[in-house]
Amino acid sequence: MVENDIKTQKFIVKYFTEIMIKGDSAKKQMINQLYQNLQKISSNISKDIQIKKFFDKIELVTPLQFVDDLRVKLLETSGIEQVLEAIQVDNMETLDDIKIKVDEFMRHTIDNKTFVVRAKRVGTQDFKSTNIEQTVGGYMLAMNKNSKGVDLKNADVTINLELEHKKLNIITKKYFGMGGFPLGTQGDILSLMSGGFDSTVASYLAIKRGVKTHFIFFNLGGLAHEIGVKQVAWYLWNRFASSHQVSFITVPFEDVVSQIFKDISPSYMGVMLKRLMIQASQNIAKDLKIDALLTGESVAQVSSQTLRNLSLIDSASNMLILRPLAMMSKPDIIDIATKIGTRKFAEAMPEYCGVISQNPVTFGSYDRVEKEAKAFDYSVLDEAVKQAKIKNINEVLDDICEIGSLEVVTEPSKDDIVIDIRQNIDCIKTSVETLKIPFYNLKKEFKTLSKEKTYLLYCDKGVLSQLHGQFLKDSEGYSNIKVYRPKQ
Ligand SMILES: Nc1ncnc2c1ncn2[C@@H]1O[C@H](COP(=O)(O)OP(=O)(O)OP(=O)(O)O)[C@@H](O)[C@H]1O
């Protein structure tokens, strides 16, 4: 039981170890960037969160009601090695002050456990860190008969203390952060985003490395695919990169695909399609002053992703192309997708344009690709690039919402059924029958529901409900779907 009337909680953010071994100016630049990123992220949660930068850490002090939100965001911000949660107590002048406070806050942790006290100290006190450890340890041992005693080598519980002048931090929890470099320290990249496992994991790895990651999507003709890609790109950005604004570019590629069917030999269609995507991406990246492209390609993952074919694709442009998954195995990629929450999106992503990957060449020839490329009418590609739509990532969901035109209902009728399609476990409470079906199971489970009822899809902003409802309507032919947006 904590008896003190504490109204704030402190987070201590320790920098990624690779930042700490940099030279002074690189280190300073990275710490400044992380500080700015955290200022932005924390002020989005609450203007009452205070943030302070030190040479070896950043401290954030938050009112208690924002602790959970802030913790989640800190653990999803690149550049952080460890996040410590601490209780901060001021006016700690003597060893007696310290021992009493630490016992008050930490005694509940040592019941039936062995413990050890570790302390660090900054200031001109007349005692040393070891004195703090011994005094606090001795006092807690005497005061807590249920404890199993002090164990210096193998304690069940370590009580970590940091005394800075008269300010004492009692560390209550430690988490591993995401690692990596602060977003914005490594320039900009344009990620070719098809929404499957690979391009989403590749984009995450770029973000984690500190690279500001913009997205480009080539629309080959499927509304469902467009919806899926926009949704997962927004999810990645919102979760791991919202300290920076990035672009989402949609390039209409239907005509390019038709032209490929006219001009290119079947076995080279797949390689040519990728080359054309790379060429279009390069042109757009140059306009946006982006230095490099990113893809989710991985050597040998599918029969067409041979080293030779990747080289044929590469030779379509002279821009740097990063392929962070090049040497990774699929299970490792899926593990990352599961960890970062994109697995469900990837599994729900519809197949597109399968024809173009039938009987692909696996060891294409440089001469032949040149010949195929010469046969292609590039004015079609130029036109597609001209028609590309560039949006801010936070506008893409609204953007697709315009495509949808499902009726929006603010009050359900008594026979309606509400379906909460959000990914989290909470389910909205309504006055009518309400089901929980996360969006990634909707297609499968909707089939099993009575056709006689009207279903009102519910999500946080009404946007994903529009998208998924529209998808069910267009692709599966259902007409008994509306969107539920209760009045705030
Ligand atoms: N429609 C598209 N729009 C943008 N980029 C694409 C598109 N299709 C493919 N790409 C890019 O090409 C890469 C290889 O695509 P391909 O379909 O061959 O492989 P994949 O391994 O299934 O990719 P993913 O798992 O990312 O869907 C993708 O990772 C992505 O970077």
C-alpha cells in the first residue's frame, strides 16, 4: 500500500546504447531529435506532461491519468533503450529521510522475497551511494519481518534508487524500449507499400532505424487492396512514427498493367511491373527530395525473387534501394509482424493481380529485359506518375471514406445489430444486440450471420466501418450494412 498523496509519475528514458557511443556532435543531434519527438508525442497526450533533457536521459513527469498512454507511446518510440518508471520524492536531505520514504513506497515488494538496494547519487551530500544502500537495506530489513532478507548476489527484488541533490527517484518498473535511432535523424525514404507482411515489416525497420518513411502504393485496380494498404500504412505511422508528418502517394497503375499485357512477354511481366514501379517511385521520390526507395523483397522468398531478378529490377533506376528483409526468413518476418501488430492486416489483405505473376522467369536475362523495356510504351507510365495523388498520411483514412457511401446511423433501431469491428478487446455498449467482430474476421464471420437483419458497423471514427462495410457491399454483394456513429 502506498500511503503518500502522489499526483504525478515520472518516466526516465535511457538512450539507445548505439547513441551513447557516438561522437559528441552526433550524440547531441540525436538526443535533441529524440527530445523534440517526445515533446510532440507527449503534448499530443496532454499539455500537462513535463519533459526535461539530460546528457544521459530524458525525464517526463505526467499527471497520473496519462501514465498508461504515455508508457505505451514511449515503448513505441525509436531511440530508447530503457523506460524506467519512478516515484519522485523531493526534499530528501538525510539518510533517515530517504530510508523512511523508500520503505513506505517499496515495502510491499519485498514480502516473502529476498532483496537488494542499489543506489546512484549526484550532489554534495556528506554520504556516499553505498551508505544509502546500507542504510535503506538495513532499515527495510528491520521493519519488514515478512521479507526473506537481503541477498547481495541473487536477490528476487532489486530496489533501484537515484538521488540527485535533494530529489530522490525510486524506480518502480523497468521496460526495454524499441531501440533504434530517433525518427528524423536519418533522412527520408519512400517505401513501396503493398500491405503484405514484407513491405510493412520493411517500413517498420526503416522507422526504427530513424528514417522518416513515406509510403507509395501502386493501385492495380482493387478497391479492397487500396483500403487495406492505406489502413495498415496509417496504423504503422500512427503507432511508431506520429512525431513526423509523412506522405502517402497513390499511383493509378491499372493502365500500366493493361499496357504490360499488350507490350511484354508473359514470363517477363512480373519483373517489368516491378521495374516500372521502381521507375515511377524514383521520379516521385526525386520530386519530393527523398533520397532512397524501400521494398519488402527478400531473396528466394518467392520463385521470382531470385538474386538475378532483383538485380534486373534494381537496374531500372539509379536511386538507392534498400531491402532490409533481403536475407531474412519468412518466420522471422512474421514474428516481427506479429509483434508490431501488422500480422492481422497482412492476413486480411486481398490478393491482387495474380495473372501477372504466372510462370514468371526466375533467372531473367539482362539483354532480354532491355529488349522488353524497349517495347513498352512509357507514355503510359508518365501519365500514371502525373496522376499520382500525394496526401498527408493522416488524411488517407478520410480520403477513402469519400469512396464509401454507406448510410450513417446515429441511433440503432430496435432490430438492428451493432458490430464493433475495432481490434482491441473492448466492446461498445448499445441499446441493441451488439457483437464483437474485429475487422480482420469480418469477411469470414459476416457470412454466418442472418441475412434478415441490418448490421451497423462501429469503430472509433466511423472511417474503418465505412471502408469495411463498403468492401463487404462491393465484393460480397451485401446490402444490409450501415455505419453506426453515436452522437458524442
Ligand atoms: N501494389 C504495390 N504497391 C507498392 N509496392 C508494391 C506493390 N506490389 C509490390 N510492391 C513492392 O514490391 C515488393 C515485392 O512485392 P511482391 O508482391 O513480389 O512480394 P511480397 O513479398 O508478397 O510483398 P508484400 O509481403 O510486401 O506484399 C513489396 O514488398 C513491395 O515493396
